[in-house]
Amino acid sequence: MKISSICYKFILPFFLVVCMTNCVFADDILPLEDDFDISGILSDIESIETNSNITQEPTINSRAYVVIDRKSNTILIGKNENQKKKMASTTKIMTALVVIEHTNLSDTVEISKKAASTGGSRLGLKTGDKISVSDLLYGLMMRSGNDAAVALAEYVSGSISNFAELMNHKALELGLTNTHFVTPHGLDEDEHYTTAYELAILSNYALNNKIFAKIVGTKDYTIQINGYPKALTNTNELLGALNGVYGVKTGFTNGANRCLVTACKRGDMDIICVVLGADTKKYRTTDSIKLIEYALHNFTYVNIEQMISNDFETWKKNNLNSFVIYKGKSNNLDLNYETIPYPMIPIRNDLVNKFNIFITHTRDLDAPIYKNTSIGKITLELEDKIIYSGNIIIYNEIQKKTILDYLSYFVKNFANIFNHCIYGL
């Protein structure tokens, strides 16, 4: 009896503590040894920003990463960017987007027992609490509240599984074929995954929503729970610290390790950086800074539309009269090329003058020719990589000659034909 009493009094609490150290963490609930003083990193940022010789690709700890240009979705730098990975609380980017698109932000939500008992990173909600959808979204994205995620999912669609269907439907709508959601919070599940690239594409889309952009770009905010104020500070350590950063989301679980999605704009350059699977919070921060600074220092926008247009006009001038249209009523072709989806794209500085443009086409054509008929291709390449490839299109219609057309031609040119046949003139 005495041993049993000691067990309950000392061994059991010790066992619970050990178990807790192996539980699934999320975002701001980090192992003690993973915490760090960001001021040490930030003190070096100014020198990094002003260093014009950042030309070597940085050494990165994260298992997968990517930096994309927001204007064109072009990948500037990446590694394992298409590998499926757990993404922890960066999941909440999709959660917030689906909520914003499916409900009224001023609605009031009553917190269920299931939401209140959700573990990991929490906003601190209790069963029966009342809070607006808007404030839940701030708690979701700033505090990374898993309880807020479940509350929102239940309010929007009745259950986590129904909400996951909405998330997956949106993923397919955006063409995210290597992304699948099981939960609204991102705690580890085998069938819950994305890729660094698809997470960047999702973030780019979400940031076009003004409500979403405002929330993830907020450093400090006060919400109301049951009419009482609660102050929140964003878990994103780079927001308000690194020049140009305006979002978007942190993440951490044992399965995903440390994750961070960052949006940064300086001058004309607007990029999204994703790091997945960093060993520590310090690594995810330094990795993100290195990637952002590398991209901003080594890429510049090039007007490929102007480049292609100039070459195409020169080609037309030299080749338009060389087309042969058999049995056509006209030989006049109105040619152009397909619309360039992204006229301005970022190119690494040392490659700006290494473009090649190739034009291939068919010279012999048979009437009738209909509008929007393709007669060739124009391709822009950079180091054997295709940057743009579009069809050369005939924009006018050319009808086929009829018997009447031939008779009319014969009548109009009878004298010439007669003289040629009789006199050889």
C-alpha cells in the first residue's frame, strides 16, 4: 500500500511529464531547447541586405524549400520543392481561406467541447465561449490556435471531415494535385501533406484576398472572447523584423519539424519563401532570411513580351510574303502569337542576356483557312529551358476560290491570256 501510494504520488507525475515531452507540439509550444533569441540573427540582417555580392546559393538546413515570384509563380530557387511533406500549422492558410470564402466574418460562434479540448497550440478557448468568426481567424493565424481551427471548421461545415472536403475541393480548384488535407489545424496525419511549391502557390492565391492578407500581416491585435479583450502577438518571427515581410504563417509538429511561409516585397520584387522540415526554429528563421536575400539580390524582372514582340515583327517583315496559299482568294495573312501569360518574369542577373528565340512555321497552306488557325510556334528559351512557347495564329479568314472566282479572273485577264497564248507576249 505504501509503495502504491509512492507510485501515485511521485512516479505517475514523472511518467506524465515524460509523456508530455513526446507529445505533438505546434508553433508556439516548442521544446525549451528550441527557443532562441532572434535579436542575434536580426543584428546581422542589415549587413545581409546591403551585401551586393550574394551570388552563391545559400546552404540550407530545411529538407524542402522554394522561393517563387508572386507575379508569375516562377521558381527562383528550390530544393525538393515537389516532394510531399507534412506542413504542420501552415495548413491554416487553407483553413483561413476556406472560412473567409464560406461564411460571414461578423457571425458569432459558440465553442464546442471538441474545439475546447483540442491540444497543441491554443488560443485558450473554453466550452461555451462566444467569439466572432473574425476574431477566431485572428486567433487561428496569429496565435495558431488549434482550438480556433476546430471551432471554425465545425461552424462552417458541421464537422472536421466535412471541412476537410471543402479544403480538398479548393486544393483541386487551384490545381494542387500533390496536396491533401485531413484536419484544419495540421497536427500530424499520414494523409495530410503538401509540397513546398504547392504551399507557395496556395499562399500566393490566399494573399490576393484582402481579408486574409490583413490578418496574416498583423503583428499585434486584440480580440474579444465573451466580450473580454485578449491580446495576441503573431507567431511569425520575421513579421516586423525583416524588411519587406508582410506574412504569412509558421508551423511546427514532431512529424513536420519547423516550417515557415514568408511573403516579402521590396521595390518591384514580390516573393514567397517556403521552408519545410527545418531542425530548429533558429534554422527555419535563418534559412528563410538566406533564401529571401539571395532571391532579392540575384533576380531582376525582364520584359519578355517586348523581347518576343520585337523578334516576331522582324520575322514577319522578312517572311510574310513567302507564304503560299493554294486556291486562296487572298494571300494576305494577319499573323500574331498567343498571349504571353506573364509579360514580366524574374531572371537571374547573370542570365539576362542569354535568351534565344526560335520560330518554326509552315509556308505552304491550303485554303480555306479559318480564324485562329495555328501555322507555327514561337519559343523563348534560356539555357535550354523553355520560358515561353506559343502558337503563331492566323487572325483572319481566307476563303477558297470557287468556279466563279476562276471565271471572273479569266474574264478580267482575257486580253493578257489571249496575247500570251497567240503572240507569246
